[in-house]
Amino acid sequence: MLEKKDSGLTGLGRFRAITLEKNEFKEDGETVGYLVEIKGKADELRAKTLAEKHTTVVISAKDWKVIPLENLIVHFQGSGSKLMMLARNTAEAKLFFETMERGADGVLMVPERTDELAKLRKLLEERSPKLDLREGKINTLRQLGLGDRVCIDTCSMMTIGEGMLIGNTSSCLFLIHSETLESEYAASRPFRVNAGPVHAYILMPDGSTRYLSELSGGDEALVVGADGHTRKVIIGRTKVERRPLLLIEADVEGERFSTIVQNAETIRVCSSGKVVSVSRLKVGDPITLRLERGGRHFGMYVKESIREK
């Protein structure tokens, strides 16, 4: 955010230049949000009125009290507007995110000290949603013919235990491990997940699913650890190549689900806390996955009867 348009900062790189003019945030001359300083009840009511206009409202207060913040969260819930809080340190940001569990939609950080930015980054990483993962039991391992499979190369390095959730159906996604381990035949590529065929679903950071064939450089992806912790990464590129494929089917809670992967020693999954090459999997082995009840319409969760096999 810039305080005035002619700051000279635009020469440092490409970014959205949002200026604050009086109490309005503007981008390219258009108002994109408002700043409201809370000093009393009248200011709270003014913020509530702005929430009804479907906009972004940044709230500032020198003396924060929890009850007014709770009121604001209630006012904005379901309004279509975004509630953001002006934070001066990480402790304030944490309060804004955690009040009433739902918290604010975001914070505008105006740090008192530069080291607060590093603390905020750590806070955001710790607040990444944790997913409930479970294990199914493999009942089928079947070699298939050739197919177009997708490698996802990210702009981040992954660690052992991290991968992405991929599956043939949106109701069950398997944790396909990143290429963080070396093999006898290939060096490690810890920025990559050899995900699966073009038709497969992948779980995205916003909870939706997309086909692997839809992904491209610049998109965000969700990295998931075997412990359920998640983080967002940026996709650098996707690479589609024709490769031999392997069908993996697993039973969980009396139902059967499947995914397809490249049939190669370098492709790995998670099994009871261990990272196992698909070439070494056996029928009866456990495999880490996530159940996603309900169906999907254009990648979004819907409550309707959808059957996938």
C-alpha cells in the first residue's frame, strides 16, 4: 500500500499500487476499500453500513477491545464484504485472526518494527489449515497402458513427508509424495510432484478441486504433509508426458476408491508414516488419503447425489 501515488516505488517491481486518499483505498483511480477508525459506537455503525455495500473495509483503532471486534465480525459475516484489521504487531494480528474462531478476513500490517514481518509470516504458516488424513487398505495394483501424466513443478522446495492430494474421484484423494528422495535411477527434485494423469483431481488451497490438465504456471497449489499440515505454493510449470500408468485401488470405510500414477520407482506414496515407492507396494498395504464427502460441480463442493467410479 502506498500513501501517495507519486512515491517512486513502482520502479522497484510489479505490484498492485493501492493508494490511501483520505479514508479511501484506490487502485487506478477506483475506490477498492475504506479505512474506518473506531473511536466509538458511531464508527462501528458506519463500518456496518459499509459492509452492506459489498466492499473491503479496513478497521483501525488505537485501543482495541474484543467486544467491538466481535460485533464487526458478526456485521460482516455473509455480507459479501471483506473485513480487514489494521495491525501494528503480530500479537494484534493473532487476535484479529482468532476472535470468535472465524476471525477477520485479513490484516493490513503497519509494523512498529521490521522484525514483526518475519513474526507475521511464521504466524500465517502456523495458521495454515490442518487436514484430517486417514488410511485405506490397498486391494488392487494393476498395470495399465500408456497415458498422459502431469508433473507439477513448484517454485518451492518440499520436504520428506510432503506431497499433494490427487485422485480419480473428488470424494477421495490420495497423498502423492513429492520427489524429495533420491533413487538409484534419478536425483531428487524436491520442487516436483509427479501427480498423475490429466483427468485426475487435485485439491486446491481454497478447498475446491481442479483437473490436473487445467493447471499452469502462476497458479497456486496446496502442499500437504503426512501429518495433515498444509501450505500454499506457486506452480512454476506443469509438464505432460506419455508414460506407463498404474492403477491403485483402496478400501476405506467399506467403500472403494482409486487413483492412477505413473508406473515408476520414483513415484511414492505415504503408508503408515513411511514414504513408499509404488513399485514396492503390495495388496493389503495401508495408504494415506483424505475422504471428501459429497460431489463437485466445476470443482466446488455440492450436496447432491453424485456417483464416481
